[in-house]
Amino acid sequence: MTDRYDWQRLYPPEVKRQFEVPLKPLWRLLEETAQRTPEAPALLFRDYSVSYRRLWKHSEIASAQMRARGYGNAKGAARVLLWLPNCPEFVTQYFGALRAGCIVTAASMHLTAEELSKILADTDPAIAIIDMARALEFDAAVRQAGVQEPRTYYLEPGKEYAPNPLKDSDLLPSVITPPPPPRCRPDLDVAVLQYTSGTTGGLKAAMMSHRNLVANALQNNQWFGWTDKDVVLGALPLYHTWGMCCVMNAAIAAGAAIALVEHFQPQEVLETLVRHKVTVAYGSATMFLRLLEAAGSEAPRYFESVRYVKAGAMLVSGMLPEKWRAACPKVPMINGYGLTEASPEVTNNPPHAVKYHTVGVPLPGTDVRLADPENPRREMERGKEGEVQVRGPQVMLGYWNQMESTREAIVDGWLRTGDLGKFDEEGYLRIVDRLKDLIKFRGYSVYPSEVEKVLLTHPGVAEACVVGMPDPIDGEVPVAFLVFKPGAPQDVTDLPRFVEPHLASFKRPRRFHIVSEIPKNAVGKPLKRVLRQAPEPVTGKLPKLR
């Protein structure tokens, strides 16, 4: 029995547990809003705005161009890689590719060429839309991947929409009539391949259907009552599942405006809040801590127009809610829980009944249960801790080209999250720990084995073990414990520079320690719990990298 708590009692007014997902392609969200409120602002970027009419027209043009070159069909849909920062062109190409019948893959701007090459090799995109500033890294990634070079377009973010003395109507070729979109089966066809370390470890792409993403956008909007009067902060990266789904898709479904921030800089974000009278702000715990630090005593003024903020990546960092309440007592901070494989949101605190240090209750149409980690088919008794499992319309189809990983992650229709949770007496969920070997740094997932593999290529390193250490600002930071080879210099000063070409900045260890041995159990598995609990050795300690 999964619905053992009276969650409906905690729901916002007018929101019901029953949830029907309209069977329509994801791109319809933008088309319908453009028809409903064509002149309303869709994007606020730099010193100009983009209307919904213009955004949809540009998306149709992008779609027509892809179809004219033979891309987009129901079977074997072409993949379109987006390697762009937050900018209007990201939104245009995203919805244009979806309307053309293609599958979108968005890559983190923090990736090195070596890391991007792994995504290229796995996805084999037909089209790549790239930030012009990353052209050299992209070319290197294609060579390393050993795949056929995709048709590549290099864009300068924001240029396509920059203010022009011509009238808006003159800029949009009215003669372009895009062909009808190919047939879409929203519940079966993949819309997005979202890369993640996954619930079973290792790099893999979650296959998100059109229905998955439409469902989570509408679940968000029902829960928080988003309307076309809202202005949503777009500081979370759009290539990240949270920014893509719960900022971009949800705002467009509601007809809200998105105040886009190209790269997170605290002062720029604070000025954006005031300039555009932002009403909803989503961000990681690290982002909000940095905003509070930058705002100081002026925090209430900067957040004056905001009706609530939503903070994530808070498993370890428990200091933020108290700091937030002290700085902005009139603006509630709401915590929830999600993961890429669930599009991503699973639970949220009710806006009218927030319980701090919990992640709330299941969203409409979503079931959550706690199961025995050793026997995922056995549900735990009430009041007991267990692995969080999820069932609902937002749960992914599976992992791209990885059937075995899919079978491990989804058991009898339930998504195994790899997180340990517990319900309180009212049915609020609290995340207790992680069962999977994953580090959450500033909201990004860092898989230790990937970092360890790079460290072991250093000529002096014999053994490497990477663990997540609690950090009051970043939640967790990756810390490396190293055993050096006999005769090798006992020196770690070159390691930050050594790992830099191989790992994105968020994956790089923040500290390196030399140890005589790494503690292991009887079968030789490193005891990372022991390393986390032991006092950090002085030997080899480096300053934290920011």
C-alpha cells in the first residue's frame, strides 16, 4: 500500500491527487502559449525582451531548417546537441528540434573536450548547435569521439535576438511555412536525452519522453499556481534537468516570463531580481547562500517582489533555511526532492504548510514508497527508513542503449532512486542519506569512480579514493585520498593542474590528501564512510578552490 498517508490534506487548494497528463508533444506548450498571449514577454535577456510570438516563430524557422535538411522522423530520430549557455537561442533550438521530430541532448558548459567526446560517442548527434566561444573544444571533442562530424552551427549567444532598428515583423520571414511536424507518440517517443551519473552509477542518458516532461511542467504549475503574471528567474542552467524542466518548460506552459541570466554571478542575479520584479526564484543551496552573502542587509529589498524561492541540493547543507528565514522572513523558502530520471521533481513542500528540513510530499499523480534496499520489491513498514522509490507520469522511459542499467533502476514500474528516506507522522519525506556512491556538489552530480580513474593515470599515484565531505556552502565537496607509489615524490601540488584537462570544474577534487593506506573491508572495498568521519590529515592539504 503506497498511499498510506493523507497527502491530499496537505495539498494546496484546488490541487488533487488525481492527475491527467494531456497527450501532446512538448513543443505544443510553446505553440499554445504563443497563440494565447502572443505579445507577452517570454524571455527577458540583457536589456531586451522576446515576445512569445517571436520566440515561437523563430522556433518554427529552426524546425523548418532541420526538416529541409532531412532531419526529424518518427523512427531513428536524429539527435541535436545543444552546447549553449542560458540564452534565447537555446530555447529556440530546443523547441525547434522537438517540433522537427528530433531528440535534444543538452551538454553542460563546464565539460572539457574529453568529457564531451564521451557524450558525442554515445549520442552520435546529427546536428550540433554550439557556443562560438567553445568552437576549439568542440572540434577537439569530435576528433576524440571518433564519430562522423555533425552538421555544426556556431552561435553567438543573444545575437539572434539583439535589438534591431527594423520592426520585429520585418525580421521574421513571413514566407517561411514550416512543414507539418512528424507524428509524435508523446508517451513513447523520446524528447530529451539527459545525461546523468544515474541511480546505478556511470555516465548514461535518461530517455525523457514528451509526456514525462509535459507532466512535470504541469505538476509544478499546479502545485505553485504559476500564471502568466509570474516572472521566473532563469539563473539555473537550462542544460541541467532542473533549469530545463522546472524553469523553462514550466514557465512557458504557464505563459510566464523568464528572466534569463547567462552565467551565475551573484550581483547580476540580484540586479535581475529588482529590474524585472521576479516573482519566483529557483536555485541550488550554494546559489542562495552566495546571494545572501552578496546582498547582506539589503536582502529583503532585493527579494521584495519574490513570492517564494525554491532551493535544491540540500541533502548535506542544513544551514540555509535558518539563514534564509533570518534574512528574508517574508519570503518562504520551499524545499523539494527530485532526480534526472523523474524529469526531475518528485516531492515538494506545500507552499502553505512548509516543514523545514523535509522535502515535502509527493506531487499530483506521483506515488512514493520506501523499500528494503536489499530487496527492492519489499516495502518497508510505516515509520522505517528505506530506499525512496517513485512511480508516476514523470518517470523516464529508461537509459539510452543501456537495457541492463534500466532493469536495475526500474523494478515493477518503480524507479529506484538510490536515496534513503523516511516519512514523518504526517507523511512529509526526509532524505536521510544516499545509498549510491554519488557526490552532490553545488547541485551537480559527481561520480567518484570517474574522478578516481583520472587520478590513477598520474604517474605517481598507486591508489585513489574520492569521497564527498560536508561543506556549509557547497553541500559536499569532492576530496581525494591518495596512496603514492614507492619512490614517487610525496607531493600533490601538481594535481589540480593535472586533472584540469580531463574533468569539468565541478568534478575536480577541492582537496588532496596523501595517506599511507586507504581503509578497506574484507573484500577490498574502500571504506569511504571511515574516510568521511576521520579527521582530515594535514599532509597534502590544499586551499579550497572556488
